[in-house]
Amino acid sequence: MPDVRILNSWKEISSYVGRGVRTVQRWEELYGLPVHRAAGRDRSAVYALSDEIDAWLRMGKMHDAPNGVREVTPPAAERYRMLLENAHTLVERLRVLRQQSTEILDHLRRERENHVLRKDKERATPSSDGLRKIG
């Protein structure tokens, strides 16, 4: 019987399998790669046993169809709700900023037109000494 190695992290597991960390995490999530967590916690440190990994690899589970729809946990649902709320807030702020920038541009255009009209009027109006102003 071969020696069983204890793989104490995602990095060790991925190195043992010869794949990237994200790949083995995805395999655990979608295909049931045998990874263990202390006290059944979802986000604690992981470990795996090399003989379980070897058996899983021999069965070719990573080539099966992914597991069914995952259950959405309340924290995940809350985070999703908050992200949607923040996205809606940002969209509304963007709408307001676009409206304000349009109003500012319109105001600047009117001011420029008024400035040009005043300059044209000044050029056309003779000065008090009877001479026309130039430029």
C-alpha cells in the first residue's frame, strides 16, 4: 500500500494534481474533488488525502457533467442583493451626472454665443470720439 500524503492547502493539492489552484477549487465545487475542511466549515483551511485524490482522478470525475444547481446560501444571496442595489445606485448617479453635464455644456454654449454677440456689437458700435473700435 502506497504512503498516503496529507495535502494541507489548495496550493499543495493543485501541485499534487498538476493543475492550478482555481482549477482544483472548481473541481471540488463542480465535480466533487475530495477535499476536507476542519469541523465541516465552508471557508476554513482545506486538506486532502493523496489516496482519495488518486482514486477520484482514476474515476475521471472531472469529465462528468457538473453537479446540479448549487444551493444559494443566505450570505451569498445578501451579497448579491447588495451588489444589485449598488449597481442601481451607480446607474442612477450616472444618469444624474449625464444630465448635469448636458446642462453645463448648454450653459457654456449660450455664454459663448452671448460673448461673441457682445464682441460683435462692440465692434459695430462707434466710440464716443466718433471712431469705430477695432478688435
